[in-house]
Amino acid sequence: MEQKDKPRILIVDDEKMNLKVLADLLKEDYSPILARDGEQALQHAFGDSPPDLILLDVVMPQMGGYEVIKRLKNNDKTNHIPVIFVTSLDSVLDEEHGLKLGAVDYITKPFSPPIVKIRVHNHLRIVHQYRLLDQLAYLDGLTEISNRRRFDEYLQREWVRSARSGTPFSLAMVDVDYFKLYNDHYGHAMGDRTLQKIAKALDSVLKRPADLIARYGGEEFVMMLPETDALAAKGVAERALGKIVELNIPHHYSQAAAYVTVSMGLVTMYVDNSHTPQSFVAAADKNLYLAKENGRNRIVASVIGT
């Protein structure tokens, strides 16, 4: 496993020897990050690449471990990071206090290296399992793209960011044309496979990490394009429309074409106080309705604001 792929463990201790011993013990399986005091620990934890687990000494000058964990637990960015106290304070009351502050474990010095490795492994395994469960909560079970819950939360966050930066924000509502007729004549199993192919095709046209494709409900999808102006958004929508046509999935009961097609309602908005995320979605939905009214298998786009 490459170093960048290893779980990151922040080791915090004011004694250089203790840092070296723990780092040498864990470096084969993990990526150790070293901090000599509480301030350094918080800088690493609050940085762009927070650790997956923290080994934290209690007794340190200026800012001790108890104060460090309080600050970690009071910050939304770091309150989920598991903290293991590794300390010479070995009384039951000390351990109880550390666990009450939010530590997941308490190891006293001098410690047993094999026990430290086992406890670190066990807690990181729990972290991994929680992350998998969290990912599943935001995935659509059929298409394995983001679900409506993920879209709603992401929209709120990107809306605020767009308002702050003044950048254009684009959104496309996508609906499979005459999908009820498709299900009625080809069966729901075929319908499910078709939705999976469409989701994959739509996802393939999104190139930036900030872009999002989600299943909005039934046969409806939504493409979210932050920091994307009308011209660029239209290009993405046209490529998406073409990708669906390229699938060439027969649909002899469609009035739009002899194969499966989609309609799109696209809107680009310059966010201000007169609009809301809900009005943004409603505008895209209105354009989707117009696309259907005008013959389907097409895009209707508009721009709101300047």
C-alpha cells in the first residue's frame, strides 16, 4: 500500500522519544503525523487533510490533551475523529475523565506495542465501517449514483458557496421519455436495467469533482453543475443527451423516437437573495415540462439573474 493510501494517524506527545517509538511502531501500516504540543495537533487536525485517528498525550505544556480533545469535539470538522489517550496518568478517575471527554480508548504508559497496534487497528476498522454505512446512506440502491438525500444536502451547501463567490450555478432536471410505456411493454426488470445504463451514461459526461448526478425519483435524474455558466452547461446537457441516444435502447412505444430518449430542463442562475434552492429546482422543473410539451428528446434552457 502506498503511503498516500494508508490511514493517517496523528501522534501527539511532547516527548520526542515517545513520538519516535509510536511512529516506528505504526509506520508500516499507517502514515504517522507527529505533533509536539496541543497547538501543532490542532493545526494538523483542522488542516485540509485531517487524520483518521489521533493518539493523544494528556500531560503537555501550555495546552494539555484534555483541552485538545475538547476543541476537537466542539468542531464539526473534527468531532468524528476517534481519539485514543496514551498517557502516564493511570488512575481509574483519569481514565473515566478521558472517556467522558469523548476518547474512544485510554492506554497507559508504559504501553505494550502489540496492544497499541491491535487497538489502533480495531478503531480504524470501526471508522472504515462507519464510512461505508455513511456512503450507502447517500447512494441510490438501483443505480448506485447519489440519491435524493445527497442531492438535497449538496444543493444547500453549493448554493451558499455560489452566493458567496458570485459564480453562476447550473442545474438540469432529466426525465426518461415515456418510461411508463417502456415498463408496461418491456417489464420492470428491463426498466431497471435501462435506468442503470442511463445513470452511468449521464455520470460519464461530468468531468469535475464538484459536479453531481443524482437520482431524483422514479425515472427522473438531476445534474448539478456548480460554477458553470449557461454556455458550458448547455454543452454538458447536449453531451448527456447524445450519450443517451448512443445507448440505442429500443423503445417502440415511444412517441419521441424508436429508442429510449430523455428530456432536460436546464437553468443557470446567478444566486442572490431573491431566490432560494427550491426556486432554483422549480425553474429547472418548469423547463423540463416545456421540453416535454415541445416534443421531448430535447433541452429547454434559461438563465436567471446576471
